[in-house]
Amino acid sequence: MTKELKLRLRVLLAEKEWEQKDLVERSNLTQRAVSELYNDKTKSYTKATLNELVRVFEIDDMNELFKIVEVENEDN
């Protein structure tokens, strides 16, 4: 098992009672970008994307944006 950082986007949206479209409307992120973030399809995050998420969700601590999870090693 290894540990990875996972974006807490689903939790953040639920806390605000927002859907993906609400995030698109409130941010400079595209529908595609939000969908990929939401569905954990993004393997790296640009500084601009992280800054936008921090701004929109009014995050003071990056620990609110990510969680550490254990994942199965893919080479097993």
C-alpha cells in the first residue's frame, strides 16, 4: 500500500450544497476541468487551479483541500 493525496472536491461541494455546475459558474474553471477533478481523473494540479479552488471555497489551510489516502500498489 502507498499513500496519495486526494482532492476533497466532492466533500467541499457537498458542504456548500453545490453541484459541479455551481463551481463552474463561480470559478474560472471549465466544465471539463471540474468534471476531471470531481472524477479524480487529474494526476497533477496547476497552481492556477489550486488557487482558484482556494479562492472559491474560501480555504485558509491547504489541508482542507486534500486528504491522504492509502491505495493499492498498481504493480501487485
